[in-house]
Amino acid sequence: MDILLKSMNLLDPENNIEKKADLHIKDGVIYKIGEIDSSQFEDENIYDFEDKYCVPGLFDMHVHLREPGREDKETVVSGCNSSAAGGFTGLACMPNTTPAIDSAEVVNLILQKAKDHLVDVYPVGAVSLAREGEALAPIAELVEAGAVAFSDDGVAVKTSAILRSAMEYAGMYNAPIIEHCEDPSLDDGAMNESFVSTQLGLPGIPTVAEDIIVARDILMAEYTGERIHIAHISSKNSINLVREAKAKGIKVTAEVTPHHFTLTDDNVKSYDTNYKMNPPLRGNEDVKAAIEGLKDGTIDCIASDHAPHKIEEKEHEFIYAPNGITGLETQVGITFSELVHKGILTVKDVVYKLSVNPRKILNIPTPSIKEGEKANLTIIDDKQIWTVDLSKTKSKSKNSPFDKRLLTGKSTAVINNGQMYYNDEFKLI
């Protein structure tokens, strides 16, 4: 099939492409770029994307698909549908499933479920068997099956010995360790330890719980010469540790979530459990540090940490409710509203944080906007003003604090694997 995308602002920073042009896509491949005569196309195959940005398909490197084990919260397919609706053509799914992603069989199950979908799925294998920190998972087997990184996400790698072994074995395949940084002896709380937690009478988790593990992991990365990636960084001190490590040439990268550069622990005053997450929402200084880290390149990418939960689970008392929020369908809007339109990042910066850098960290090729290349694209309307409506999201779960929030900037369409998601529909192209 031939389709025509009209009058877009093409932005592919890795290939120094930044121009206004039309795109002719033929059978899922970019056939021609330039000023294209639309008379050769059927009307229903012409899409007027005047002044919208066309960028390499966005990639979220921290998503919880819940399958296998908790298909009532999310499935591979529903998570992929949510990704497409949010503007993402690829994702990495985390291993805290039931059973954990600690065998080739589980990797194969996930890849089979994702087969033929518009969204590409890349499993992250567990560092240790059942994520219990006692014995190393079969790294080689998992890589051969399709795992692109390793993590015991939900908890930090239990011991320095297991972490060292994991880094050395994964390093043989140039696969990073993705670390949930939190000292388990300090994590017995429900929110950030602060004046607000004292006010609310809620047990707190101090920022030093994160800082200790970040420091340990950076030291191990320096010692082994291997790679460590800090997931959902949230502490000012942790961000400074990453900045200093990068200056020393240590192989460390980091991501931040939209909720951690947007919200603070003041939001918890409502006792709304949709503000409960791990790491918890931090203070104003931590949020400022996250924004500065994004701006100066200390923080390499933005990831949703999409963590779906059932309504009845979140409706418990704050201290007993599970951690996490959904985020795939609000991430682009929050990023543009809070970072681009406030002059903190450029659109080009966002392409790096949400498309290029996540793939580089995971050794996944970045799509190119070039003739002859497979069409893997996200179309973004940076000026679209819209209101979040959780009742209309594609995720099976609705646990987000951003419901009814007014945002500016939204994905209009995504294209990948010979498919297009546009106007709430998937179609073959």
C-alpha cells in the first residue's frame, strides 16, 4: 500500500535531518522524501500532518507489562496498544513478572505474544533467579532468547557479589545492568522522608536509601569496567553521583520518569494513592536537580516506569496500597508541557531522551528517516492542547495522578512494522 504524509517537520538528529517535507511510504518502507504530488494517491491514503513533527519512533525503556502472572492488570498486547496510543513504537519490559523473566521460556512467551504488533517489545531479563538475589540467572540463555538487559527491578540487586558477577557476565554481551536503587534496610516506608511525611504521619523512605545503592553500583561499574544504568533516578545526591561518575569516564547512564520531574511529595497531602510510587515523589530540590540533569545530559533518557494496578488494589489505605502509576499515554504530553514549552529542552533534545538514547543504552538500532529505510516513525503535534481522560486509555489499568490534567503536546500517529496507529485505529500500510 502507498500512503502520503504531508508537510511534516522531519527531525532525525542522528542523521542531521531537520527539514519540512512530505513522506511517501510504500509497503511499510520510506519510498520518497520531498515535495510529492498527491494526485497519485487515494484520498483515504493522504494524511495532512501540516507542521507536525515526524521523528524516529519513540522508545520507552522501562515498562511493566505484567504478563505472565498478572494479566488482570496488563497484558503484552494491551501494553503495546497503550504504547502506540502514547506515541511509542518500541519498549523494554521489566522482569518482575510471575514467574520472573529468568528463563528462555518466559522470554519466548513474551516475544510470541508481541509478534506481529506495531510495537516492538524487548524483554529485560532478571539478574538473579526469581529476582531473589541468591543465584545468578542464566545470562547467556536469556541473551540468546532475546533479552537486551538485566535487572531485578522492584528491588536492588541483593549483594555486591551477585552484582559483580552479573556485570561481568552481561558485559560479555555488552548488555547493561538496570538497577532499582534502594537499600532494603531503609525502604520500610510509604513516601519520601520529609517534613511532609511527618505532617501526614506516614513512614518515610529517605533519599539516602537511593544514594547508597547508586554509589555502590557506580563503584562496581568503575571496578569491573562494565555498564550500569540507574532506573527512575529521583534524588539530588544520586544525580550528582552520576554526574561525577560520567566526568570520570565510568560507564553509567540514567533515566528519570515524568512524575519525578513534575510532582513533589506535597502532592501526597491528598492521600491519593495514585501519588504512591517507588521511588517516592521527592522534594522540590530533587525535582530541580532532575530537571537540571536532563538539561545538562547527566540524565540520558526519560522513561515512564509504566506500572499498572487494579483500582481495587489502589483503593487501600495509603500505607498498604501498591506502588506505581501508568504512564505510557501521558509521557509525551508531560514532557512537552513541562520541559519543551518551558524552555528546558528542545524538541531535538526530546528525540534523544525518548528515542535515540534508550536504544543506544540497550544496543538497539535507532530508526532512520531515510529513503529505503523501514518506516518507524512517531508524529507529534507539539501544539495540541488536550485533557487526560483515563477512561479512554488503552491500558487495562487506570492508576494515574494525571487524570483531567491539561497538557500541550501529543502523539498524533505512529508507524512501524507495516502498520499505522491513527485516529484510535490500527491499520496495515
